[in-house]
Amino acid sequence: MASGTTAPPPPASLPRIVAASLIGTTIEWYDFFLYGSAAALVFNKLFFPDSDPLVGTLLSFLTYAVGFAARPLGALVFGHYGDRLGRKKLLVLSLLLMGGATFAIGLLPTHATVGSAAPVLLTALRLVQGFALGGEWGGAVLLVSEHGDARRRGFWAAWPQTGAPAGQLLATGVLSLLTAVLSDEAFGTWGWRIPFLLSGVLVIVGLWIRLSVDESPVFKEALERAASRRSVEAEKPPLVSVLRDHWRDVLVAMGARMAENISYYVITAFILVYATTSAGVSKQTALNAVLIGSAVHFAVIPAWGALSDRVGRRPVYLLGAAGVGLWMFPFFSLVDTGSFGYLVLAVTVGLVLHGAMYAPQAAFFAEMFATRMRYSGASIGAQFASVAAGAPAPLIATALLADYGSSTPIALYVIAAAVLTLIAVGVARETRHRDLAQVEAGDGAQAAVSAAADARTV
């Protein structure tokens, strides 16, 4: 049996585990966001050249959305085997798939060379990216969450979350540098390939670090318990157990993702379209604003995670959801000025508020599920929501802009998502005191212990 509290790893090992997860997620998100930025800037011309510019952008974002459609499949496959075989093995595989697909995009022929085969190949590689990312997130945050103890889990688990802004920062920084030193013609002809090809080097570094860490001790204990039970009863597949015992938690996780996912892609991906077409801002200026905002985003995520250790996951998450909803109208008003300073302010404040949702999310979702179905549960809740949230967000925002010529419907769209998240997190149970080694399906006693601990600290 597991001990009453999860034994933390030796002090030297936890930072190494955090570094392995962070570097891996940074590379994964670099690959994913690089595609999103390229979709907004050049893919409409390279792969859909016969379309109207805005229609071409819509088609480009459609291939962007296809990657999200593959995420649930990745969540199911990686979650199943991650709960059976371990977190580490599946994280290595996800990194190889993601990096290989991104490197291959950098070698793709364009529409001018192979015609309609070009967007087909692009879409296929995008599917591989989405499949890999669907399994990456859950494994990375669980590897850290299951190595630490409850007291500072929010802080440590927030570090893999910084892989998103770090990847955004890296992808946007490389693109910004290239657009600054290359002419539009050179960038559109061959310069856009460079950041995709760089992924190959990054994957080698990430793989070397990720292979150096140990499997989660909580998972090892759960695996031993499961092995002893198999002689008595057959163990159900993790997916079946999740849907039977944790269906409410899956719905909460999906609702919690709505405002977080939609607002993020509006602020970082759609803004490149809106700022350049409606506000008259150059590509370089828009990229630099996202670059600065992503740097601040990276810095505040661990702070929000640490705050969730003190006051709870729910209060911090609710603050972020409400803040993002309230910020949307000022956000677009500031962008409309065309001022670089106001553009930076709009993006930075939006990402700081987003961080209040994103930072506690890792620990919050991990604490909802039992160990032998945690990879499946956290991944399914997060990635199924991304199909309805992040996948169509730039597409819907671009379509609303084309139909109405105004930012008002886009702001209302994000506000509606914020309301959904407020409801979902509002009805959820607080989880910050849960011992992951003791969380089992239907364990009412554990929930009671958590509630009592919360009461004592208020």
C-alpha cells in the first residue's frame, strides 16, 4: 500500500525532472506554434495561392485546426499506453513524432511545385503534429506532478506549462528575426523553412534530456498494486475506468479549457491576422508584440502556480477566466490604435490573465484522477476540449472579422467561453491538498480529507 503522503524525490532530482518536462514541452509547443504563425503569415500564399487573401488565410487556419482534430486520438492512444506502460516511454515517442513531422514540413514542396498535393501533404503532417501533442501534455505534467508532494505541486507542475509560452517565444523569436533580416520575397521563397528545419536539432537535445529521467514513483506503486490485483480480477482499460468513475471530472476539465484555450489562440495566433489587416500593423510589429507578451507570460506562470498552492486551484483559475472575459473589449480597442506600445500592453495583459488559468491547470487536472487512469483522464479532458475550443478559435475569429468587419463579435465569442469556464470551475471540487498516491476512483474519503484540509487553512 502507498504511504499516507507521496514521498517527494530527492531535492536534486525534482529540478532535473522539471527541466526534462519543460524542455520537451517547449520543443513540442515550438513545433505547434511555429505552424500557427506560419499559417497566419505565409502558408496562405504558398499552399493556397489561387484564393482571395482572406479566404486563403481561412484555408490556412483550417489546416491549422486539423492538428487539433488529431489531438483526441493522441490523447486516447497515449493515455491508454501511458497508464499501462508508464509516462516516460510515451513522452519519448511523442517528442520523436512531433519533431519529425515539423522537420518534414520544412522540406515540403509548395503549390507552385506540386499543385494540390502540397496542401494535402501539409495537412497529413499537421495531423501527425496534433496526434503527438495530444499525448505530450498529459504525460509531461503528470511526470512532474507525480514526483512532487502536495504542498508545492502547483508551483512545480506549472513549470511544464511554461513550455507553451517558451515555445511561442522561441517560434515567434525565430520568425521575427528572419522577417527582420530577410526581404518578404526571400522569406516567402525559402526563409520560412529554416525554423521548421531547426526542429531537428532541438529534438535531439530534448530527447537526450528526457531519456535521463526516471519513471514516476507514484505510477510504479500503482503498477505494483495493479499487478497484484490481476490474479483476482481483470483490470479494465483506462478509458473505460475514466468514463465510468471520472466522467464528471472529464466534463469539468473540458469546461475549464474553454476560456483558456480560445483566449490563448485569439491573443497569439489570430492577433497576427487582425493586427496586420484591420489595424494596419506590420508583420514585424505584431510578431514583436507577441514576443514580449510571451516572455512575460513565461515569467508569471510559476507565480500563479505558487499562488494556487496557497489559496487553491479554483480561486486562481476563476480569477483568470473572469479577467480574460473582461479584458477582451479593451484588448481590441488597444490593438485598433495601431500603436506598438498599446499592442504590447493588450497582448501582455491578456497573457498574464490567461496564465492564471493555465498555471494551476496541470496540478488541478492531475489531482482529479486516480493514478492508473490519470494519463487518460487528464489527456482526454484537455484534448477533447481543444477540438471545440482552440482548434476553431482562429478560424471562427477570422470568419467573424470577414463577415462583420468588427472586433465586437470576436470579443463576445471569447466572453461566452469565459462564462462556460466560470461555470465548470465553479462547480468543481478543490483539489490542492490531495495526495496523488491515495487518489482512487470513487474514493469519497480522500475528497473528505481534502475538504477538511481546505477548511483548516481558510
